[in-house]
Amino acid sequence: MQLPTTVYGETGTPVVVLHGLFGSSRNWMTAARRLAAGPTGHRVIAMDLRNHGTSGHVPTMSYTEMAADVAETITALGLGPVALIGHSMGGKTAMLTALQTPDLVERLVVVDVSPVTYPPAFVGYAQAMREADLSAVRRRAEVDEQLVDAVPLASTRAFLLQNLVLDDEGARWRPNLPVIEAAIPDISGWPETTGRYEGPTLFVYGGKSDYVQPEHHDAITGYFPNATLAEIPEAGHWVHAERLDDFLATVTPFLA
């Protein structure tokens, strides 16, 4: 399926950005504008992955399907080859896109994730969002209160609440929560795949995150032999949101 996109910048080499679980292209707005700015800026295309953001609601969302969506969209828009950036779930999607359709990916940036299987997480987030009573909601704060037990961290609740739509029709969630919840075990994993992507690859990870560990390095270099790893020491999992200046200082020279 072709994915909806938001484009920043009219000229420059194309950079495609993929968000993580429960995210959308809007999460990359500030970073995309910075990457698109200036005389050496890029044309940044932020995509909404299936069942997220403004993308279509479909019954399944495996990594194979999501990578195929990205490849189809790049091809349909006549963009390739592109620099492809992905965070977390979007990072795994970006990796598989590069492995399966390397002719579409000129270089690859993977943000705080490795090509490995992690213990399933975030099912409780999806359940809490789906079970929230939205029938009489008029303010985000009312939903925030309902999520506190399942999502204790205020910053994480604020991130999830970006998915809440409030308009004249009432309150509703933008993502396809039942399908996302069912897919989380697979999203936490890594599909069986072969091959190598020989293009330049940069893994950027947060020093306060545990998603990229030394024991993952063999898997990384096995799939991506030209990979370089860069740590942002003060960042957690949401590297580009928590330490944007440091993230851009690391990624911008690589994209050039």
C-alpha cells in the first residue's frame, strides 16, 4: 500500500523518515525542518506507516508488509535511491527495506534499535489506550488521567496522547489500536531474512537506552557490513526528540 507523506523542503537529495511504534510523521516535524533548512538542505519525506497517523487501517502489519509499503511509496513518488532514516519500529522497517530493495536505498540511518528480537513490550500501552473511556472526553487531560496506572511516565503519556483526536465529533484514537496490539509480539521481533546491505549505514543510539547493546554488534555487522555506530550519551530511546542538536550533529555529515 502507498503511504501518506509529509514533505519538508523543495530541493536537495531525498531523505525518507520512518517513525516508531505509536508514532507518526508528525513526531519528526522539527528534525525534518532542520534537515531541510539551508542551502545544503535535503528534501525530507516523512511517512505514516500502516495503521499509524493518517495511514490506512489494515488488518495486519508485519515488517515484511511495512517494508514493502515503504518501497512501493518510494517507487511511486519517483524518489529512489534515497537516504532512509528509521527510529525503533521504523528503524527495523528501514533495515528490512534496505535488505530487500537495496537499489532504493542510497544510505541508511537506524535510530536506537538493532536487528534482533526484544522481549514483547508496550502491550499494556495499547490496552490502556483502547480501554480508555472517550465517550465524554473534552480535554486531553481527562484521558491522561485514565492512562496514569498503565503509563506512569508523564512524557510517555504525552507522546501517546499525540494520537488522540479531539474535534466536533468527540474524542477518538487515530491509530488502529486493536491491530497494533495484536502485532506487538511480531514488532518486538525481527523477521527471518537473509542478505546484506552493502551501502553506508549509521546506527545512532542513546547512551541511556538499552536497545543497542555490545552483544548486538555481530548481528548489525552481519547484515550491514559498512555500519558505523554512534552513541548520543545523554539520550534515551527517543534520541531525535531528546537530544535533537546532538542527533543532527551526528546524522547531518553522514547524509552529506
